[in-house]
Amino acid sequence: MNETQATREADLAIHARWIVPVDPPGVLEHHALVVDRGRIVALVPSSGVAASWSPRETITLHSHLLMPGLVNAHAHSAMALMRGVADDLPLRTWLEKHIWPREAVHVSPEFVRDGTLVACAEMLAGGITCCNDMYFYPDAAARAYEETGLRAMLGMPVLDFPTAYAPDADGYLREGLAARDRHKHSPRLSFSLAPHAPYTVGDGSFAKVVTYARQLDLPIQTHLQETRSERDDALASTGATPLARLDRLGATGPAFIAIHAVHPGPGDAAILARQGCHVVHCPGSNMKLASGAAPVDAYLAAGINVALGTDSAASNNRLDLFAEMRLASLLAKVTSGDAAALPAATALRMATLNGAKALGLDGRIGSLAPGKDADVVAVDLSAVELAPCYDPVSHLVHAAGREHVTDVWIQGERLFAQRALTRLDAAAIAARAALWRDRIA
């Protein structure tokens, strides 16, 4: 009787060899994560669960590590249907000669839904539980995310030139805000305004974006200074960097997400730091398109929040944040000449809590702590290619890969169980992708 009164009911207890909460840093050994109604309620030694909790379901993972769900802070998910169509080309050629012409012919709500499903299946299987997406037809993307259960921020795109989606900046804003109105109560979705880049969106359109962002309390995300020529052309023509221009227009602030920021100009890092902006580092895509290497160590030293993103599967080929963590760490070391730059714990934080902070979701996700949503990933470290394990955090970044992910929960819902998707039919999604390949090729 007394024992029953002393215990609390819970939906789930996951016992694991290691738990990496991210915040606070460190590793918990032989602990359990207790979940109720989609939220974490406790992290306790496995030996002490029975004394305090009566879970309805218990899962024991003897050789696994539990970590927060990975946050892909920049992607164009639907472009998974263009994976590999124009490899090994520089950014402007890739965009103007290959991607934009194909988009003009093929992009539609059906394309976006099918491509987003491909991306979601890939991301879930790789431990990504939240994605910051930016693409046309966000209404179709929202429906795909709701179907898959993945958490997402949907960027409402804005351009100054016409596409099949909208004729001008006002049209993009109308379509995007209408999609937001339809899905704003969806529990795992949020929205942002997503002007494509300073070189495709003029001052007048950016001013409208800023007005809507302030009125509706929406973040602004944009591609920024991805290439050296983007920065240098702006300096030559206006005397200011693209970031300085956006700062003058009032776009910067704690809800401003600078994607790439590979080539800061004089004073740009100071603007980002002073305004509390966020940077999303996409090392794989930046390397593949030869855009350069963002000065991540300098950004972090300045106190700027830096997250990690994959960019699209068209410019990266993989939506794989395990790969991005390792690339980010190695790239920082080689560009700074400092082997201690960007240690594993920092790379992991960039892929989890820093990403959540950039999206304004760090109060809900990004670390394993009581009160937060149970977005959790289980990684099996028993494989021979991972033996022996001295430092589990180092292993996550430098040895393990997405192939070692076995289970994924979002808000306590198990969406990937023993290496199988629970909501999605992977074979059917792949078959739809094959049909698109035949059309696009």
C-alpha cells in the first residue's frame, strides 16, 4: 500500500547504457528516461525507477545511448526529389542552369508533398526530429509533416521574381500567410518568413517582410553571404555587405536566422552578436558547392548561436546530421589550425540545443530535461566498428553514424522503432520518388 502510494504512473521508461542530456553537459550511465503525456518527467538511475515510478511501458536498451532529437536547422525538404541531378557544379551555375529551370517545370503541391515525405523518412531514420524547412507550397509541406509526425518550422518563401507558386513578393506573402493560417494550430508545426536571399529580394519586399514579422511575431530566415561574390558584389555596388543592408532595414534581431554566413564582411560578426542573431552552418553543402567554410569558431567565440543544417539533398545529397557534426568539427580544426577547435560536445550542441534555440524552440526541445517534450533518439553503440567506446559524446560525432540509430520518439511517440518507420511506408515513398525521377530526368 505504501509502495503504491509512493510511486507515480508514467507512460514510458527507457533504460539505457548512457544518456547524454546535452544541457547540462556530460554523460549519465545506467539511467532511465521517464516520459508521461509526451514530456520528460524524470532522468533517474535505472536502479531507482521502481521506487518512484510505475511506467505502463518499459524499454531496456543495454548497449544504447539516448540523446535529444537532432534539429536540422536548414533544409529544402522537397528538393529530395532532385537528389544528384546536377552534381559537381558551382552554386550560381547549379541554381540558374539546372535547379531553377527544373523547378519551373515540375514544382507543384504534389511535388512538394512527395519530396517532403522522402525527406522526412530519411531524416527520421537518421535521428532528426525537427526540421527548419524553406520551400514553395508550404501548405503541401505542412500536410506531409503532419502525416509523418516530424516537428518542423516552415519558412514561407519570398522572391521578387515570378514562379508557378506566386507572381511577385506580395503573392508569396499572401500564399505563405494563408498556409500559416490553415496550420498554425498544428502542435508540431511553427512558421517563419523566408525571403530567399538579399540578391533575390529587394529593399521594398524586405521592408514588407519585416513589417509582417513584427506584427505576427514571426522569425525571419534567409540565405546570407553564401559565396564570396555575393558579399563582394554588394560591397562594390552599395558599399555595404548584405547583412549590413538587412540590419539597416530592421530585419536583424533575436528572431533572425542567417543561413550559411560563410563570408562575413567587416563588422558583420559584430552585427550578428549585437543583435542576438543565429547562424546556421551547412558544412556539407558549402563544401560540395565550393562556397567556402564559415568561420564558426570565430562566431562561437563572439557569443553567436550557431546551429547545423544539411541544406537540400540536391546540394548535399544526404540529410544526415551525424555527417554534418563530424564535418563541422573537422572543418573548424583545419581552417583554424587548432585541433581543439569545435570539440565533439560543441558539435553535438550545435545539432541539438543550438538548433532549437535558433528556431525559438529551446524551451521545448534540444536537450533531455524534465518538462521538455520527449524528442529522443536511441543510438546503438555495440557494433564492432564502434568498439571500444571510451567517450560516448566523441563517438556520436566522430565514430557513429545515422545507420546506428535504432529508435526515435517525438513527443513520446515512437516514430522509428527497431530501425523501422512506424507511420510511413518507406517502399511506397521510394516508389513515388522513382516516378518523379523518370519525369525530371
